[in-house]
Amino acid sequence: MTTGLPMRVPAPGLPDRVRIHEVGPRDGLQNEKTVVPTATKAEFVRRLAAAGLSTVEATSFVHPTWVPQLADAEALFPLLADVPARLPVLVPNERGLDRALALGAREIAVFASATESFAKANLNRTVDEALTMFEPVVTRAIEQGLRIRGYLSMCFGDPWEGAVPVEQVVRVTKALAEMGCDELSLGDTIGVATPGHVEALLHALTEAGVPTARLAVHFHDTYGQALSNTLAALRHGVTTVDASAGGLGGCPYAKSATGNLATEDLVWMLDGLGIETGVDLAALTATSVWMAEQLGRPSPSRTVRALSHKE
């Protein structure tokens, strides 16, 4: 990396620190055409934690039929026992929770939808039926002292329904909050959000009584808007941002979705704004270059390409 770059120039009205919720090992790898070996996944998580990422979403306890790339969750999770990071796992239902608890998981995530079409495609349920399914999962997780994240997909647009009314997203977000989710991740699953839309949704959630401190944002870069949308969220006070090392991933149930916001691109922007993340960009870039080699293709992250080319 060139010495002194990016130059740190703080902007007013932004948080001093952002926690990056790294989703590469789960949301990134679940969309790969080939199955990554368990040992490689474990090494990926270790390298991400070593690069300073304090939260690394490890895997998913979804039925292997639906996400075969993550069918090795039982084999993988015990290999991560000594990783110095929070390791949340995705659970779709009570059976998934049982599997996660049996392995000692301390953080889980459930996955809801703001739209009926995506709820049907992803969960084979209506939005309200899915929320009903999550209630006993969240209740049991609370009883076990687990930290719970609620993902909400299609917050800004749906490939079948088009525009998604803000009030529709607010309703489902509030339901997840009232259910007991500690954190709520607002997903732009097909990458159609723009900054004004982000600001409008966050404002509406504030007006509805959902604390900004409980919100995270999860942007895809389909139309090149992920970083601008993230900046809009930061200006509103959001301090948790989802990202995927090397820009891995998309969504297996939304074919138009391209990769997640690349963690390296996010860190470059935050470093330039003087916002602390605790992440070593050089180490993170090296990790994504390594993973790209395992996958047999270059990383889509612009920052990874720029820094690895210079090296």
C-alpha cells in the first residue's frame, strides 16, 4: 500500500468508529458454484479475524438441500473454537437453532423478508408466517442468553414486486425488534437503493421508535451504489455495516443480485474518513487475494485489485 494513502480527512457528522460485520464466510461462500473445503473455510475465518475483524459470520445451519455450500456447518464450527472474534451463525428455524446450540454457538441470526414474493421464494412462507416461525427461535435464544440478529431482505426493492413501500419495511423491522432481536440488518438484496431512499427509510424507522443503535446496513453493489448508500447510513448514525471480504457473494434466491459490498472497499473509505474499524487493510487484502486463488478467479473488489496490482 502506498504510504500515507488514503489521506485521512474526517467529515463532520460521522461516527468515530464503525463495527464491520463480516459476512464473507457465510453470505459470500453460500453463493459459490463450487463447494469450498471445510479446512479452507476455517482458514478463511482465521485470517479474517487476524486482520482485525471482530465479527465474522461463520456459517449457516440451513438444511443442506437449500444451501449445499454450507452443508459442513457441524464440521466447521468446532474448528473455530479458538478464533478471537464473534462468530454468529444463521439459523432458519428451531431445528437450525438446535444444531447451533449443540455446538456452543453464542450468536445467531434469523432471516426475514420485507416482501411476500421473496418470503415465498426464500422461506416458502408469507411474511407473517415467517415471523411466526421465528418467534419460538428467538424466544429460546433469549432464554439461552444468545445474541440475536434479524436480517431483513428486500428493504429497497424486489425483483418480482419492484419498489417496496417504506412503511412495509418499517412494519417488519418493528416486528423483529419487538420479538427480541438485538440487532436489525437492513438488506438491499438486489442492490437498487440510492442514498435518498436509505435516508428516508432510516428516518421512518427513527420516527417509528426503532433505535438507530440497533440497526445495521447490508448493501449490494449491483448498480455501484453500495458505498454512497453506506455513507448516507453513517450520516444518520448507523455504526454497524455488513460487508464481504473480496466482495464475495450475492443471493441464491435473487438472481439479479451481484456481490456484497467488498470489505476492503469499505475499509478504504472509512480509513480515509478517519473512522476507526480496527481492521488492517493490508492483511485483509492479502486474505482476499488468497481466497480468490482458492476459488480460481480474481476478486471483484476494486481495492483488492488496486492494492494487489501495486504489490
